[in-house]
Amino acid sequence: MKEIEQIYFNDFGVSFYWRKNDVVLKERVQIIFKETGFYFTHDEVKHFAGIVSDMFANAGCNGCSFRNKCHRVLLKTPVKEIDLAVSSQELTDIKDLLEGTLFTISLNEYINNVCRN
């Protein structure tokens, strides 16, 4: 029995829904990267993607001799007690993971709900 239904993955992480008794639990998304797992609602995934997008736009690594190699970006998460120290490359990978997850969820909802009419 398959215990998960994968949503999206890249070289840095994976997102999926859990299954219980052959039922896919779509209320929350498990996102795992950098040896850390978050179990977010869809709204929390969207919020996190917005935080990452804002951080990505303001990372300011241009001109730094340690560009993309340091852990100088402190990334906030939807969990107010948890911040992550990430490099510029990790921030890019997290951005891709979250955007790919949201795109796949939206596409599947469109195909399964809107296109069935």
C-alpha cells in the first residue's frame, strides 16, 4: 500500500499528501527539505511561498564574495517560532519547491473539478 501521494519534487525536497486507509488526506501538504518537514494547510503553503518570494527578491547577494555559499539569509516560516538559515541557492530551491507544489495542486484541482463539468 502506498502511504503517500507525491505532489512535486526537486533535487532539494519533496511535497506530498499522506494517505490513510487508501484515502488521500488533502487538507494538509507535507513539505520536506533540508532535513526539515512542515505539515501545512494550502493557505500556509501559499503564505510560505509569498515569504520566500519576498526574501528571494531582497536577498542582496550581488557583489558579495561568498555569494550563494553562505547561510546569511534568515528565512521566516508560517510557524512564527521557526526561522531557517539558508543560502541563496537553497532559497532558490525552496522557491521552486513551493511554486511547483502550488502549481501542481492548482492544476489537479482544475482538471478534477472544473474540467468535469
